[in-house]
Amino acid sequence: QVRLVESGGGLVQAGGSLRLSCAAPGSIFGSSAMGWYRQAPGKQRELVARIPRGGGTNFYADSVKGRFTISRDNAKNTVYLQMNSLEPMDTAVYCCNAYDYVRQYWGQGIQVTVSS
């Protein structure tokens, strides 16, 4: 069973920063686009950022452009989401996603809470 493992969430004050990490099995990481989704209470899940598997343009949701940066370390099979200038509206469960153009794989999710 493929397992994505997230870390780095927690509680932070508005204006602060957090970095999320997601480790994936090497068997899928290199062949997958990696992304971060989030879901806030009462809202639909939304794609926050995605990084392609072999270079190209990263995707960011309009609400996080200029504040969040997605990156990947192919040697460590890990994708990161650097979140700066956090706002209370960023409070959500963040979930890592791997898409190898055939299947999607998900992490269990990690809570990010931004206090005002």
C-alpha cells in the first residue's frame, strides 16, 4: 500500500510561516506530479499547489500566489510547501497528493491552524 507521510503542520499566528513536508515511496515519487490540497471546515477540498514530475511550471491557487512555494527534492523523495504570510483563511487540513498520470495517492492530512 502506497503511503504518503506529511509533517510540519501546527498552530501559528497570522503573518507567520510553516513548512510542510511529504515523503513518498521512491517507486512513485519520480514518476509523479506532487501536490498539496487543503480542506477547511464546511468547504470543498481545493488544490493549493502542484509541481510537475520533470520540470515545468508549478501551479498555485490564486489565494496563495506570492505567499506559498512548492518544491521537491528528488533525492529525498520529498515535496515541500513553504507557507509564508499565513492568514486565518489558510486554516485547513492540508493533504499531500501524488499523481503518476494513472493513479492518485493521498496522505492522511495534517492540520494547519492560523490564529488572528
